[in-house]
Amino acid sequence: AQSVTQLGSHVSVSEGALVLLRCNYSSSVPPYLFWYVQYPNQGLQLLLKYTTGATLVKGINGFEAEFKKSETSFHLTKPSAHMSDAAEYFCAVINTGTASKLTFGTGTRLQVTL
Amino acid sequence: DSGVTQTPKHLITATGQRVTLRCSPRSGDLSVYWYQQSLDQGLQFLIQYYNGEERAKGNILERFSAQQFPDLHSELNLSSLELGDSALYFCASSPNTNMNTEAFFGQGTRLTVV
């Protein structure tokens, strides 16, 4: 079965610093990979997704992620953090074979400090 | 606004009781997915319905059941409630049978069992 592992349940960065949230996947077939963001008391919002094609994926709010098959990784980055980026971020995977429902990681809470 | 509507937003009930959570999917979406988000289990897939039929089942307890009606709204019924059922319950919808295009999440129903 497919799964994702998010390294670091809490990440703290200064405003303007690089954001790096790590996600590694496990899948026996080529996966579809997603990053979702959850703001306090809100639902989940799609940031970006990788299905096929270009391995560097750009999403909303200046975030991007790179699919690296050799490293089984799909890390999320943003060059310069903003206070409004403080939220919980979830990596998720779907197997292209079954392609039914998302399996989520445990989440990483991003704190942005002045 | 994702277009997915969940009611109620908050629910407080006693142990042993039964509650019903409601979800209206985005216009045109045929699939509805239910997820449970708790501190200890993270985001867990419960069940999926597609056009009125159960499509996939995850870690859903026997005390829980769901259905999707002809107008495509869905209800999640939770009975014999226990303290451990306290969680945020999300509904998501997608146009077809899988989530690999994009799934839209509602804002969730926060259930507190006392």
C-alpha cells in the first residue's frame, strides 16, 4: 500500500527565510503526489500536485515541490516565508493503479516568526 | 470557498448518543469522501460514495455508517459515541471515482463527545 512520511511535525522559520517541508513516499507504482494546507479552523486546500510530466511543480502562494523518483521524495519549498504561511501542511499520495482516495501524511505545522 | 458544504460546524454530544453529519458536494461532483482527523490518528479515510453507491471503505468503525442520497448529498451517522470519537470530520468531493484530479474539502464538522 502507498504511504507518505513527513519528517518533522513542527518547523519554525523566520519571516523571509526559506521554507522546506519534507515528504517521502512509498509506492510500488508511480504515484500521484499532493500537498494540502490547512489553516486554523479551516478545511484542506490543495497547494499543488504532481501527476505526470514536469517534476518541478508550482502551486499557489509561491510554493513549489519537486518529484524526485531516485529519492522517493516530494519536498515542499517556498523561497521566502510570510507570516500568512503559518498553517499545517499535509503531503498525500494516490497510487495511479487504484487511484481512489488520498492517503495523508501526519502533517507538519509551520510556524513563521518575526 | 471550496463549494463543499458541511453541517453542522460544531457538535457537542454525550457518550452513547447518535449524531448525523451532513455533506453537500460541489455542484456536479459525483463522489463524496469522508475523513476523520484526530490528534492521535491524523487524517484517516473512512468511506467513499460514488453516485449513490459505496465505492471504497477505509478505517470506518461498525458503529459508523454513511449513505449518499439521489441528490448526491451524503450523511455520516455515528452511533454509540465514545470519547475517542471526538474529532474533526471532513467531507470531500470529486467529479469522478477518484481523487487524482482534484478533491475539494469542506470546512469540517468538529465533534466533541463529553
